[in-house]
Amino acid sequence: MAKKTEDGTSRRDFLKMAATTAPAAAVAIAATGGTAEAAEPDLSSDKMQDTAHTRAYYDSARF
């Protein structure tokens, strides 16, 4: 039962790390307010950009 993968990590180690990291991330988001202004779109770029439209979509897609 104590098998580890070749790189020395296990599922249990991951779950321990996730259990301690998630509350810290929630505190960091709450401390900063969690909101930032969206950037102006760069029309020359073909990558997805952080605009007011994409933020509105992400807000509506949260559960």
C-alpha cells in the first residue's frame, strides 16, 4: 500500500498539498478583493484576451 511513483510523489502527498494550498489561495483572493480591471483588447493578437466580455462569461459560468 505504500507504493510511490518513480518521481517520489504519491496521491496522498498531492492531497495533503491540495488541502493546505486551497485555503491559502482563497484567503489571497479575498484579501485582494478578487476583482481587477479588464484590459483593452489587442486586435492584432489571435489569442484569447482578458476583456470585459470574457470576464462576464466566466462569471456567468461559475457554479
